[in-house]
Amino acid sequence: MDLPSEDNFLSGLAQEFLLDYSIQLANLRTSITDKDRKVVSEFAHRVKGTAGIFGFEEIARTLEQIERRLRVEDWQEIDALYSHLVKLIEKEITHRKPLPQTILIAEDEKHLQRLLEYKLKNSGFHVLVTANGEEALKLAKQRRPDLIVLDVMMPIMDGSECLAALKRDIDLKSIPVVMLTAMNLESQVVRGLELGAEDYITKPFSPPEFVARIKAVLKRFQKLNHRVP
């Protein structure tokens, strides 16, 4: 499969921008309630420029209006503008094509990390990468990927520790996890499966096999999610 075209790439970035800041709107709501002028001003200034670049002109104008009302501390009008901003972002997200499924890879061997990222992107996935379990946990909370790939042996927090933390988190425990390991030890595989991993891939493996296993897990989860109780 060819790499995404420039138009698709830019559309994907624009969608990511909308999703990222839609998550941050709750924090903005709190800052407005607290009348935290500095935080609201920084948010409006930062997001306004990027929104304009991506062509979200009405969003950019609304943020500019918030900046103007901040100068006179008109919090009632800022609150109304915030409500309008939420509707604008929700509208844009609804009317744009959905992003491809997101895969988070936590692998500390940089060459393998780049290879897996390339193969998944070539297969139409959006890919996030990191080199340790601690950062993977943070990214999972921020981005809510459709599937997570964890290498067992990583610095700071290894894959098994990260898997256990994911499965303890009520918001993340339903995300399917595939483990990678260089050691074909039955005890290690059993431990990972008992912690909640969906699959275990032992190195060395072929890239086509890796992609096929990822697709199989996602397909299985899609069927479970659409199953009628």
C-alpha cells in the first residue's frame, strides 16, 4: 500500500488538532470558571494561530474574541464564547472524515521501532511511538489509541509493568495490547496473557506477520464491540 497522499496527511493532521484540543476544552472550562486570565490567554493565543493555519477560520475568530474580552475581563461573554467554541469544534469533528485507527508502539530499539512504524503507516494506520512504558502510559491516557504494542524489555517501566498499569486504569483497560519479546519463555508469555495481553509476538518475526497479527486483534475487538448483548 502506498503512503498517504499529501492531502490525506494534512487532513489527518487537522483532525488530530481538533481531537487534541477538544480533550483540553475541559481544562479551559475550569480556567474560565476560576477566572484564570493567564491560562485562558495562553490557550487562546496558542490555538488561534494553528487553527487559522489549518483553515478553521471561525474557530480562530472565536479565540480572538476571547482574547479581546479578556482585556476587559468580561467573563460572562467569555463563557458564552467558550460554549460557541465547543460547538464549532464538535461540528468540525463530526463533518470530517474519521482518522485511521491509531496504534501506539512502545519499543526501545530505535531501528525496530522505525521499521514497525513504517509498516503500520504503509498499512493505513496512524502510529504513535515511544521508547519506554512510562511514556506509553502517558500517551495512552492522552490519545486513547485503538491498540497498544509493548516490548517486554524497556527502560524506566518495562512492558509487563505498563500492561498491568493499563489494565488497572478504568479508562484504558479495554484497549487491546500486543506484547513483543526476544525471549521465548513460556512463563513470560503466560504472565503477559494473565495480565490481559491479547497476543504475544516473539522476536524475530517478519513485518508482514506483525501487521497481520495487529489487524487480527483489531478485527476481533471490532466484532466484540459490535456484538449485540
